[in-house]
Amino acid sequence: MKKFEHKSEPLLARRQFAHRMALYAFFATGFLSISLVFGTMGYAFFANLSMIDAFLNASMILAGMGPVDKLDTTAGKLFAAIYAIYSGVAFLTFCGVLFTPVYHRFMHKFHLKLKD
């Protein structure tokens, strides 16, 4: 599959752009889902939280909201620290992947207008 069209090529049709957006959204959502599963399992294993509490903590950290439960174990605290650092990078990666086609389309359209 061709990644992106060159600036000398015409703008991608809306239907093809929608398909590209769907593929990028699928990949970005998959990445975020895997990160959430990783965080949920880590909180359940290292912090001895129930699955629902682990899911809540993982989703809150991944979304940048902060932890919900007080952690008592050293392993849980270490996991939470590492997961928080990972989550910051993961969320930015999610946003970058999701908006890459939009940014490219905008820049491509801008270059086409400059050529005219």
C-alpha cells in the first residue's frame, strides 16, 4: 500500500481519504487498547487490585487524569511510575498516528494551492 501521495500528485479522493483515516484510526485504537490491557494486567498483578479497579487506574493514567487508588506495594508503585511515563508517550503516539493523515492532507492541499 502506498503511504502518502507526493506533493506533485493530485489530492486523494474523499472516499480514499476516509479509507486511509479508518486504517490509521484502527491502528491507533489497537495500540491504545493494547496499552490499556498491559496497564490493567500490571495494576492487577503488581498492585493487587481487582480487575475493575485495575482497569480504572490504567485508563485514568493512560488518559492523563492521574491515579485513583492508593498503592500500598512497592511493586505496584514502581509499575505505576513506569506505566505513567509509558502512558504519556503512548497517548502522544496515539494522537500522532490518528492525526497524521489529516495533517498530510492539509499540507498537501496547501502545496497544491501554492502551485496554482
